[in-house]
Amino acid sequence: MFSKLSPKWMMIIGVALMLLGVILPWLMVLQLVQSTFFLVFLSHACSVAGVILGFLGLVSIVRVGRNSESKEKGNRT
């Protein structure tokens, strides 16, 4: 599943999930949204999934960069 997403989109989706994981508890604290067990669990799951997805996107970008650097060095010699 992750191989179909570009690293850029992985990071964008990861940031969106992390923001959702921050905004939902904030709305619960302000009592604009009623706090339920499901909503608290969903908020935490969004935060964790966002961090993981963002990290995987970052690792993919670094891997692509290293592969292009090694190909450039191989072409020079």
C-alpha cells in the first residue's frame, strides 16, 4: 500500500493526521465536541498513524536521495 504513495504524499497525509490528532482533543477540551471513548481513541490513533506515515515518507525521501547520489558517483568514475 505504501509503495503506491509518493514520499511527498506520505508526509502530507502524515501531517494531516497529526493535525487531526491535535485538533480533536483541543475541541474536546473546549467542550465543542463531546468526549467519548471512541473519539479519544480515534484522536490518539490519528496522531500515532501520522507520526509513522510521516516518518516513512521521510525515510523514503532519504533513500531516493541516496540512490541518486550513488548513481551519480558511479557515472563519474
